[in-house]
Amino acid sequence: MVTNTSGKKKTAVARATVREGEGRVRINSQPVELAEPEMARLKMLEPFRIAGEDLRSKVDVDVKVDGGGFSGQADAARTAIARGLVQYLNDAELRDAYMEFDRSLLVNDVRQSESKKWGGPGARARYQKSYR
């Protein structure tokens, strides 16, 4: 059985494929162990830590991530992997465990950065004005 899922964070989009296997986790065709920085790698592997490492040895996960920066990509990949595992195993207990740990494991974060407006250096800040 093969399961396809996706996850989003900011402008990053991750698409994960979960299938029966022997524990390979690949991000953009590279083993997750090569992912840098280390915090991003740990974040991507969080779903396995909650589900138990014995689960990782039973499945192969392929993730394709594009858009955004490394942090957004890590969060998007994490969501895609968690959703894929829940869908692949069809396990309500695992779903509840993910929800209890962190809701963003299964639910996309819709927040985006606000675009810059005229009359100031950023989205909300305005240029200073001088009276003297």
C-alpha cells in the first residue's frame, strides 16, 4: 500500500510518499541524515520519535520539498510525514498522540508574511516625519 500526503508552512510545500520498506527516509532524493542544519533534521524526524522508532524500520518515506527556506521546508516535511504515517497505518491512537503533542503535525499553518506597503520600510512600519 502506498500513501501520498502533503504539508505546507509559509511558502514551502512538501509532498510525502509512504510505502512498505526498511526504514529509508529521503528528503529531495537525499537521506534525511544529510539534511542540514541539525535542528531541521530533528524536526523532520519528530513524527517517528512520537510514533516509536520501531515503526521507522517498517516504512520508506520519500519527501519532495520546494519553496521557502530551510525552516519552513522542515516544518512542511514534518507535517507531510506525520499525515502520511497516520493515513498509511489508519491508526486513530497515533493521530491522537500527534494532536496531543503538537497540532501542527497534522494541520497546516496558514500564516504568511504580510506584503510590504507604500509609505514605509515594511508591511506596517511607516517612515518617520520631522516637524523641525
